[in-house]
Amino acid sequence: MREIGDVILDLRGISLSFGGVKALTDISFDVREHEVRAIIGPNGAGKSSMLNVINGVYRPQQGEVILRGDHFKRMDPYRAAKAGIARTFQSLALFKGMSVIDNIMTGRNLKMKANLFQQAVWWGMAAREELAHRAKVEEIIDFLEIQHIRKTPVGRLPYGLQKRVDLGRALAMEPQILLLDEPMAGMNVEEKQDMSRFILDVNDQFGTTIVLIEHDMGVVMDLSDRVVVLDYGRKIGDGSPDEVRTNPEVIKAYLGASH
């Protein structure tokens, strides 16, 4: 049984603008180790922008990201990845002509020590290293129950399975914090059930901290330990699923009555 630990990620006073458009305004919340932390809100609320701040794709004009006690005014994607933060995106960015196993293998890139020449000739340390990485990838393939498509080009797969491969590539980084941006968008009910099960298993079996954006409120309420609610780039709610569900500001935002 997993136990939720201390704060591992703390966002303080995050403000982000693009020209004159404010995407995020003074947003603060924290994420605790081993929890599933959901970010919800109507379209345009700033949810994906917040994930982009966490993993360094966007650099906020104000505020800071505190990761395990280290303060960052400016995070960058490489530093975030080295620190154990992995990310999936709304729009799939898989290599469509490559097989499932090779796509997931790309998630091991930061863990490879051999130089380009050693990899090219596949000799010595490079050969041993690749075999070890492929063994890890095979474990992920077994975990996600996609053994039957391991050699299939990703472009031939249905959308739900491509989403599962995308999750596998993120897991290949062995992240401590996994950012999931609408992992169930476009899925049918059965695919959502499968993905929900895998997310819970990642959290429970691997102890991975998960920050999740999802529009399906049933999924959010079932999976999440805590929920933060954004609306037009401002935080309007933060608490347990039950607390958020009964928050008048949240209800107004989702009913379209707050503006």
C-alpha cells in the first residue's frame, strides 16, 4: 500500500504571459510524493501551460519551481528530465514509422552512457548497455500488455494503443514525477478504463508521483488524491475530490456562470 509523502514539487506565485495575454496569474500549489495530483478546469484555463512551466518548456515571468528543496526561477526541459520529470502531451509526438519497442527505447536516451561512435559500431560497453536498456523496455511492454504489437510500426496502431505507447516511452525514463496531459483524450470507455488502471498501477507499483490533466470528471474523481482547479489562468479551488466537487466557484466555472 503506497503512502503519500512530503512535498516533492512546489509551485509558488507562477505568472505567465504571452504578449498581453495572461495564461497564468499568481498560481501556487504543491505536489506530494507518491500522490496523484489532478489539474482541472474549462478549456483555456491554463492547465497545459502549467505543465509546460513544470518541465521547463515555458519560463514564467514571475514565481519559482521548487523541486525537492531546490529553487528554480527558470527550469529547462533537459534539467527537468535529468531531475526525473517525464511528460506526455495532448498531441502524440511518436515516431510513426518506428516500431513500438524502438519508440519506447527513445525514452532511455538520457540513461545511455556510451558515446555516438560506440553506439554506431555497437561494440563493448555500447552493446552491453543497449541490451540492458532493451530488457528494461521489454519490462515496460509487459507491464502495459502490448507484447503483441511490440514490433508493429506505431503509425499502424489505433489511437488508444498509440496513447499507451506514449505512456511507455515516458515510463522508460523511470521518472519520479510523471506529467500526463489528457492521457485519455479521444478514447472510448473501455480504453479509458484500461488507461486508468495503468495509471493507478504506475502510481502504486512504481511509487511514481503523477500530475494529471483530464477533462473526464469521473476519471479525475476516481484517480486523484487532490485536485487543483484553474479558470482563466487563476486558481479557484484546491483540495480533495469531494471538497472540489462541492466548491461553489468550481461549480460556477463549469456551468459557465462565473464570467
